[in-house]
Amino acid sequence: MSKTSTAPIAERIPHRREHHGDVVVDHYEWLRDKESPAVLDHLRAENAYSDARMAHLEPLRERIVAEIKGRVRETDMGIPVREGDWWYYGRTVEGLQYAIQCRVPAAPIDPANQQDPVAWTPPPPLDDPSQPREGEQVILDANVEAEGHEFFSLGSLDITLDGRFMLYATDTEGDERYTLRIRDLTTGENLPDEIAETAAGAFFSPDGRFVLYCTVDDSWRPDTVWRHAVGTIGGEAGGDVRVFHEPDESYWVGAGLTRSQRFLLIEASSSITSEVRYLDASTPEGEFAVIRPRVDGVEYDVEHAIIDGRDRWLITHNDGAPDFQVDSVPIEAGTGSTDTGSTGTEAADAALAPVVTLVPHLPGRRVEGVDAFAGFLVLDSRRDGLPRTGVARLAPGIREQDLDFVDLEVGDGLISIGASGNPEWGQPMLRVGYTSFIEPATVANHVVATGEWIILKRQPVLGGYESADYAERRDWAVADDGTRIPISLVWKRGLVPALDGPGAESEAAEPSPLLLYGYGSYEASMDPGFSIPRLSLLDRGVVFAIAHVRGGGEMGRAWYENGKTLTKTNTFTDFVASARHLIDAGVTAPDRIVAEGGSAGGLLMGAVANIAPELFAGILADVPFVDPLTSILMPELPLTVIEWDEWGDPLHDPDVYAYMKAYAPYENVTEQPYPRILAVTSLNDTRVLYVEPAKWVARLREVGADVLLRCEMEAGHGGVSGRYSAWNQRAIELAWMLDVLGRADTAP
């Protein structure tokens, strides 16, 4: 279809919806039929229209892509991670979309000195990362696997402990259903095993004889765990054994393996309740036992630890502990269920006592989990809106009561820190990554016994980047109910007069263009992080801000609880309060703000467009959940029943129905001036269906809004695949933002 500057006008076809005595006539529900030629033609027409409307931004898009590429080391090598007798790593090659997974042999570990840090220190980086390491073996080239496909995603990758077999699962549609295969790394040939329609996260049993994987039901809910014998065809018809099935549609399942390799775990979870089963990994064909039976509203997860020679479950839970605590429970009692011992809930197996509180509940400190290693424990938590990582050493004679978690300190300011790339139970050091809005990511090993830090790599940023040229800070807005809302601000020094003053805004300063980002759902935290594409905004004088609104997890569990179900509108009013704060402070002005959010953050975008359109010059809504009431009323849709714990159940509860109808963006489009809007979606998205933004755009266009829709025809919820495609997509969005902000002609 040729490009056109005429906006597509969707046909109005009445569709009647009635619930709780309320009748709604939806004229654009027909766009839900993904197989309809008329629907596909309409989406292509929307793409052609957006291309035509943004054609004048093509030179700017090209400049931004060039800026991103000019700052990225396109040919680079990841930091090797030791597993068994190999160092595993990925590397990228200029011009190739995807990473290449590789390994090299590791020197044997001296049995008499297994904690020697030298054996656990990865090979140093090469002067020329385009050259392979000595002894390198390519185990998976995603560029080869992706040949002939517009989209490619890797959902599972695991290797047997002996290093011989590798499983990998790929998605070439974007619908998050993966085909699992197994490769013999000694020959490079695939085994006959091939299992379609799996979920992400498959893994080998420690003995390498079996693969455990999950499948999804018709609504895309992971509901069943299977055991597959390596070397067989696979699938139910091939003899795979159904290990566990969760019939409750409000729960999803996942499977995993403790770091100690001692236990297989299966977790069944809703948004508010969880239940974990375990099995001795040395008997993978055995029966799983429940650790603690599900109790409505109680969430927990488990980790295996050995403390002073005793096997323990470390249970992170919220039973009587809203911000969670960690209890240590004996394992030796066997297959009975356990009690966390926090509120007097009766233990199903008294032999599992005594329960020891390892990390007590502390209001305001959100405990997110604990990881166990042979010689130390790691605690993930957050306080004051920022993540923390604490370490406690284990040694003979030290029991739970004696353990002391000490937070790792890596710098001042708005720092994100977390452990990653730590697969080995016996490793003596913890690999940690940390970053801020202005400091590129650094990866380092922390030697637990000595406290030494070994810097492994700092994210390369080419082109002479200096973090001192940029600044970051935390502001606080005040919501209508008096709640203080944190706002993170990032800018380039010398370009934002209102923020460059000595500790306070200058009343005489010219307001600056600003991008205000928000999410605010599922207790997800928008933590500080460095972004190379963002520099193209900052270098043009645009301030980047995040409104850490309620519904997220930045400020503890109460922050989340006060932004979900029947308090959801706090998320929207917090964002509006944040925008008004920045305007009142003189940082920006209504004609110089673009708001951005994706998925549930796209719902936020749609809501604020309706309730405070006068505060924004533009709104970017990425895969936006803008027709939530229609979707949550349809239990047959992907993930809907699971979502009732997050949003409420409007199908059966008239109060929830009325509350959602009052804020649902699509339902509340009115005759009023709207800011410019760009909606981005993907045809194969299974989390937020393309039909939601398609309907929303059609309705907005009815009331005269200047709105564009871009629909990727070969992608899923995460958008396009491949790094160059992703850079191009982001460059399109940034060019649109700069145009809205009046900075399209501004050179960095």
C-alpha cells in the first residue's frame, strides 16, 4: 500500500456489550479479528499514514541511529561466566543483529583450594574483541538461527553440568511460544528432540538425563510442567511425562533448580498467593512435595542453603510481614508442608520446627529475596526507593541468629545494584552489576572473604562520553492526598538552566523540554539505569524524568497496594501531580512535556491523556493497555483471569466494573483537545493485544485528536527483535518526541 497523508477512518460497526445492567455499544470491536483481511488492511493503512506523517523526520531518525551506533562498541565480548569446566560468554559482531554464544575451557579447580579467587576470575578482555578467544567454541549463533525470519527470540538456554548437551528454545513469531531443541556440543548436531509450543525457562536435571519445561493453555497461561527424556522425540505423543498441572486459571506455574543442584522446584503463583513444590534432584522421576500449602494472600519463595552443616529452606514471605521477611526452616523432616512461623499459622508438620527468623520484617525495607551459596548468602531488598544488595558470610559454628547482612557500597547518588551471572554454588565471589542514570553499567566481582572488588568491565560508551557532563537528582511531588511522590531527574549540565542553578531552580530560567516516563503496576520498580539512546535527548537539552508513581514497588509493598485494584487511580493522579510539580518548579512547561509509558504504563498514558491533556504536548504509548475493561471482562483472552488480582474482577463484581469503566482510557475518550499521540503496538503481542491501541486510536480520531498508530507486523510484546532493529525503532520514537518538543532541528 502506498504511503498516504490521509488518516485512516475505521468503519463503525456496532457491537453490544452488557454487564451488570450496563450496556455499551463498541463500534470498533471488529478490529479484534486478527485474521480478517479488512483488519490487516486497516493496520497497514495506519502504518502508511504514520510513515507519511513522519517522513519529514527521516533525516533526524538517521542521525539518531548514527549517534547510537557511534556510541556503541558494535563488536564486543561479554564477561565470561564459569560453569563447571567452561567459561561461557556472548559476543557481538558489527553488522549482525544478534549475539553469538561461545565458550572456552576453564582451568581445573584445585580440590585442595576450591575457594581460590584466581580459578574464579574470568579470562581478561581481549585487545581486539573481533578475534575469538583461544580455544573458543561457538555453541549458538542466533544470527544463523534467525535466518529467514523477521523476528527471533531465545526463550531458554541451558547446558548439562558435564558441558555436553545444550537445550535452546526459539520464537520466530513474537507470540512467546518457543520450539525447544537439544544440541550435542561435541558434534554440533541436534538430537531428534524437538518440542513445539513451550514456555520460556526450560532446563536440564542435574544428571542431564531429563529436561523440565512448561507449556501454556489456550489463554497463554503457563499451566503444566513436563519431564522429557533427552534423546527422544518429545511432546506428549513422544512419551513426555506430565509432572504437574495447575487447573486454577488464576495461577501460573514455573519450574527451576536450586543453585546447590540439590532440589527441583515447581512454583504455582497468582498475583497474591504462591505455593512451592520440591523434589530431590537425584531422583528426578520421583514425586514432588509441597513445602507450604497455598494460603490466600500469602506469597513466598524458597532457596536451599546449608547453614552450619544443616540443610535449610530459606523462605521469603509476607505472612504477617507486609514488606516480607526471611525465615530459615529445616529440610530434614522430608515431604511435609512447612509453616513460616510468623503469625501463628499452624504447621502441618511439627517436626519442621524450630523456625528461625533470618531477616526480620522491617517496615519500609522491602525484602525481595535471598540467594544461597556454599560460603555466603545474598539479600536483595530496597529502601528509600533504591535497590540494595547485602552479603552475609557462612562458616562453621555460625547459625542464623549470628548472620549479619552488610549492604555492598559502590558509590553515592541514584545507584542500582544487583547480583547477576552467579550460577555456581561453590564460587567464593559474587558477581555484581551496578549503574546509575549517568554512570554506565559496571560489572565487578566482590570477593566475600576479603571484601576486595575486582572490576571486570565498564560498559563502553564511545565518542568521548563523560559522566561529569551530566547530572541526576531526586525530587518529590505531593499528591492530592498528601503522599510524596519521588521523581528522578537526569539532564546534561549547561543545557537546563532551571536545574543547573546552585541547588535550586532559577525562577528566571527558561523552562526546558522534558520527557516524563511512568509505569506504576505489578510492583515493578523503575530503577536507575544508563541508556545510550537517551543521550540523544539529553544532548539536545531535553530533561529525562521518571515519576515513581504508586502501583510500582519503589517504596515498599504499601506503595504497590495503594496503586492497584480499587486504588488504581492513584497511579494516574500521582503522574499528573508529578507533571504539575515539574511545571510549578519552572523545570518545564505544558507545551514542553512528552509523557511516555508502555504496556501497563500505556494504560497510565491513556488515562492521563483523558484527565489532564492540558499538561502534555505529546504522549507516547508503547503496547498500551488502553482497553482494560473489555479485556478483563473476557476470561478466554490470554492471561485475563490471572490479571483479576491486579485489576479486580469486573466480570463478577459490579463495583470493580464501575471503577474500571470510570478510568479505562478507551471508554473515556471525550470531545476535548488532546496532545499529539503516538501509539506503538505489535500484531503478535499476546500480553496486550494490538486491538487495544487500534481501537483507542480510532476513537481518538473521532474526536479530532492528532494520533498515529505504528503496528509492527512481525513482532511481539517486546517489539522488534535484533539490536539494529531496536535502535531504529527507538530512533523513530525519539525523533517524534523531539519534533513534538520543538527540538527536531537542534544538533546535539
